[in-house]
Amino acid sequence: MNDQANAQIASSSTAAIQVLSAQKRFGQFTALDKVSLEIGAGEFFTLLGPSGCGKTTLLRLIAGFEDLTSGDILLYGATQAGLPPNRREINTVFQQYALFPLMSVVQNVEFGLLRKGIAKVEARRRALAALEMVHMGSFVDRSPVQLSGGQQQRVALARALAPEPKVLLLDEPLSALDLKLRQKVRLELTTLQRNTGITFIFVTHDQEEALTMSDRIAVMSHGRVQQVGTPEEIYEHPRNRFVADFIGETNLLAAEQLEGQGTQATVRVMGGRPFRVERSADLGVGASHVSIRPENLILTDAEEANISGTVSQHVYLGTDVQIAISAADGTEIMTRVQSGSASTLPAPGSTCHLKVREGRARLVDD
């Protein structure tokens, strides 16, 4: 991003966090490569990507646990460069909750407040209020070792909320919880964020968490932001192959672009009938790849088929049945149908014909 664009970001009055050409190197390794982002006040914003993509490095830079190699980070327009973590109005909830085992729950929550010089009575009031907020008001006198993993997570969250930060950072805080509890805490976190109005910046590699909890998502890879958008934008309109492949399931197929103008194009895959797809306006005409979600491929007859192949297997997924299809060139294609229609599905070994739902495929950059 150029200096003019950075200046436009920095002038925004509605941004809680502005990341301006942030770069972080560890020796010769570039962990974060000139990233620029704007995160709105009161937004639930998620940094999503695989291990090593730079999302936790960015979070640590915002928190002040790492120093920038170059660039800047602003909190409501004020630079945070050079400020230690305890002087930033930003708190963090870590993967490891790091509660003090010899302190009670309420003592754990008020500890940081007392270290900031807040009077004992006020610190206790804030600690109790934060614990009530996370539904732990009846556990104030217990030791952390007497709590479940989910309860410890709530105490760590209360500890981070008690100082009333302007921004709360959450570094994969649900990763240690089992599936059912993780799903429950997701809902609690989103409700808590809406009720407090605090800006949440959430780090995860779990696409489902990102899609279900976020106002907006930044998808990251190799130290760079690949795309920023709402969950629907990220899922339905991926900009490139990485985003399309990383978010949910998709079929990435080599496509011959027959024509392209504006945001629409006509393509053909594997010699089948041409079909219309979405495209970025800056994509040129030529060979590329098309992303088609499994739910956007419909079983049809040979005359209507955009894609054909041989059924290799069925996979029962509860509400859906996934059908794996091998094309003539060996490409594996996935489609999904509702379980109630399982009796009419093409059998393994038979020929299968698929039609792309109108307007539900996307031509993507490599």
C-alpha cells in the first residue's frame, strides 16, 4: 500500500486499529510483509490462516510483545510504536490461560488491576463485574485447579476485560476446548462482544470459527493479507486460489476462459458445456482456474452437463451425502446432495453428469 493510501487509513475516525505497512523480520526471515489493515471500532475482526502465515505475529505486534521492523500501528489514531504492552489500552487472551493456581478466581482477575495501581475496593468491584459478565460470578472463591477448561477460559477472559481495554486480542483461545464446548463458547464470545462494544481481534486457523463469529475476516498467507471481507464475501467471492481452497471445501478446476468482460466470464472445463462464472474485473482472458463449491454442482443428464466423470464413492455426512467423482483426466470432483435423496444417487462406478448452478462459480487468480 502506498503512502497516500496509508494516509487515508490514518485519517479515519472510526478505526480502532490501523496497521500501516507493518513489516516484521526475524533475521533474514520476513514473518510479516508490509501489511496494511483497518479494523473498525466495535468490530469482531478475525485474522485467519494456516500455521506460519503471520497472524499471531501481527497480533503480538498490536499487543506490543514484538517490535515492528518498519511501519506503524495506531490505536484510535495514536501511534503505539515503542509503547510496552502495559502502556497500551489493549489486552490479550492467550491459548494458555496462565491462571495463578494459588490465587482464587477473583484474585486472579483483580491481580492486574492492583498492579496498575487501582484501589483494592475498585479492583474488586471491577473483577466481580467482569466475572458476572462471563457467567462466573458463583465461582469467585474457587481455585483455578477446581475449574473445567471452559471455566478457566472464562476466567482468563474476565481478567482481560476487567481493565476495560479499548481492544481485546484473542489468540486461538478456544483451541484447547472440546467441540461441543467450543461451539458454546463461540456464541458466548460473540454475545459478549456485542454487549460490551469492545473491538475484538481474534486469531484462528479454524475456518468455521471465523465464518460463524466474525464481522470481517482477513485471510493471511506467507506474511501477507490475501483478502479482507465479510464471511459471505470471503466464502462466496474468493479473490484467488489460496482463499478459495482454504475457506471451506471447493473444487478448483483448470478452466479455459472463452470470454470475459467486467465481472462475468464464460468458461469451459474438461471439454464440457460452457457456463458463466463470476470474475474479478482485472482478470485477463486466458487459461485460469474456476472455484466451484460442492453444493453448487447439481446432478443432471448428459445433455445439460458442464462436467462429467465416474463416481468413485459416497460419503455419508448426516444431513448430506458427499459424492466423489473422477474426471477422465484424473481430477477428483466433489458434490453434495441432501441425505433424503440417497436412494436416487448414481452408484459407484457409474457415469455422473454435473451442472454448475447459475452464477455460483468463481474464476480466480493463481
